[in-house]
Amino acid sequence: MDYRQLGRSGLKISTLTLGTMTMGGRGVFEKVGNVGRAEARRQIDMCVDAGVNLLDTADIYSTGGSEEIIGEALGGQRPQGLLIATKVRFPMGKGPNDRGLSRHHIITACEASLKRLRTDVIDLYQVHEWDGITPLDETMQALDTLIRDGKVRYIGCSNYSAWHVMKALAIAESAHRERFVCQQIHYTLEAREAENELIPLAIDQGLGVLVWSPLAGGLLSGKHRRNQETPAGTRQLAGWSEPPIHDESRLWNIVEALIEVAGAHGVSAAQVALAWLLGRPAVTSLVIGARNEQQLADNLRAATLVLTKEERSMLDAVSQRPLQYPYWHQAQTARDRLGPADLALLGPHL
């Protein structure tokens, strides 16, 4: 297992992170998985044995159920070196202040997460989604307070647009408060929109990148094929709608390329999809979740898979999107003065 520095922080995390959205099985999250305490403990042990040092959850997963199972599975005793990340933003009650990124909700939610996780500190606390109603200064001040109070060590954001992230960083730095060290985003061979702004932003501003649903909800696992029925036991058959697929033909072209590369290595298509992501600019860690131990064991093996330059080029070509404006214009007329962040997107097109 390799370890990469998380943004500008001194913290190093494993290139694979254990995602726990499958733990709990309450409400809508039953469509994703229903991993109980005993299975959760086995998954955690498997990951620790493989060198994974970060566990990622959120208060909204099974409405606190995921955090509760993690707390029960660990019994208040974390394996040495294991870091815990969780998130705040989505509704945790029916009251008007039980959601969002107000000072009230952030601090209340953090204290509740600490209790469910049976821990004294959250290593990485992430705002789970944008809140356009709460002043961003209030949000950043509340997160800074949690760090100063010793309840949180690092902070990050998830599902923000680039201007949201930049505004948050500017506010934090101007007020001499703690800044985000990372962003958690959706990024796959099928969904490469993050390359337009979010990946260049991460390079330019020194942010780590955690990738959620790196297999596109299982669509890139190799189990789903063109003109075949959706396999039983998958979240797609259960009606889970993330991520949206806008070009099904393109998806199957990508899957077929993954299967071809996987065959050459004698591994799963899922491992190839994960290995491709681990070689992309700015990516720090992939958040992998599993319904069972077999899926988890397969995904963990991606940490050591090395793709050839030719294989990467083939996967790039089958998944590449045309440049949007202003990027196609920059590729044509600004190529004489492009920096590293620019080249992360434009380089392959020059």
C-alpha cells in the first residue's frame, strides 16, 4: 500500500480508503448495502491488514447507522494508526436547524458523530454538500472552532464546485482560520467532468483529492455488460440513481476496454478502473466500499496493479470528452503560457 500526503497537510493517507455507506442498511441506504457489525469488523480488519489507514463515513449514512456500527465494531479501540473521517450537512432530524452548514448544526452534528463513533476526535471532518443559504464565513468559523477545541484535526469539503472551494479557501485564509486540506469528489473513467475545474484547482491550491464511488456505483466493475440484464444484488437493480449516465453507448465502450485490459493482467475490470484513477493527477485516495468481503478483497488488490503506458492511453482515448469552452480556446491560443494546473486538463489535447 502506498501513502500520499493529504494536500498541504503533513498527514499521509493510504491510496485506498474504506468507505462505509454500505454499513447500516437503514432507509434509502438499504439499496446500497446492509453490512452489520460483525461484517463491518471483518472489513475493517481486512483493510488494516492491507495497509489502509483511513475509514470514511458520514452522519447521513443510514441516518447515523453507519457511524454507530463503526463505533460498535471498534468498541472505542481503534487499530493503531487508523484514521476516521466523517461528514456533515444533510438532514439528521425534522427540525429546521437539523440540516445545513450553520454553526449550530455543524457543532451539534459533530458532537453527535463523536458519540456514535465512540471516539474523542474526528481526524477529517468534511462538509458533505454546498449550503447556499448559510454565510460561508459562518461555516468556516464553526469548523475552525472544532479544530481549536480538539474535536477535529483536519477539515475538507465534498461535492463543491470550484468557485465554492475557492471562496471557502479565501475566507479561511483572510481570517487566519484553518483551510480545507482536501475535497471528496466523484471522478471515474465514465465521469471525467472533475478534470475541467476541480482537479486543476486541487493542483493549484494544494488540496488532496478523495474520490467517492470510483467504480460508478459498480457500473465499471465488469459485472454490467452491453445488452445484458442488470445483475441481481446490485444497487442499480435496487433503484439507486447515482451516478447518472448520459451516454450509455460510451459507458459500454469503456467497460469493454476495461475488460480487455483486465484480461491481459488476469485481474478484474474493477481493479483496472481503480488503478487508472490512482495514476491521475492530484488523486490522493479512492474511497472503496463493498457489500461483502469478496468485493472488498478484489478492490484492495488494485493498490498494487500497474498499468502500461499503452493501456492507459487506450483507456484515456475511449473515455475522453471533447474540450468545453473556454478550454478548447485555451488549448488553441494559450498553449505558450500554460502552468501545471492548466496542463492537467489541456496537456493531452496539445
